[in-house]
Amino acid sequence: MYPNHELSVLRRRLLEKIGSTTLGPGDCSEISVQIFVKTGYYVSRSTIKRIFSTTPNLSDSSPFVKNALGSFLGFDHWEALKQAIDREK
């Protein structure tokens, strides 16, 4: 299971990136589109929904999805994002 702190920070950063503080209708689609526009990587709306679901399991997510999220949030890759999140503890 994905650690709660890391998941919380990931969610917050994704919402900040689209200029929101809460997940509203259409936000998963907006995040998906913005990831594609910024990085050229397609992460589906349903994958974004899973990140914000009550029981996410990102450990099952592919390295592609994790690296796309890291890139979208301004990092070189997933591990760089994960290290930044770990420093926020």
C-alpha cells in the first residue's frame, strides 16, 4: 500500500498544479489533459481517479504512470518526486 503521507502530498501537488484545492467534477480529466500537454505522456482519467480514490494502491501503477506524474509536477522522474515528498515529512 502507498504510504499515506506520500499520497497526501501527491494529491495536493496535483491539485495545486491545476489551481484547485479540492477535487471537483471534471478535475481528473483536467489533470489528465494537462499531464499530456506538459509532458506528452497520456495518463488516463481513470488512473487519476484511482489516485484520488479512498483506497488507492499506487504500488501497482506502472513506472510509466509514476514517471509521468513526476514529470508533470516538475521533476525528472518518479524517484525525484518521491525524494522531495520524503523531505516534507
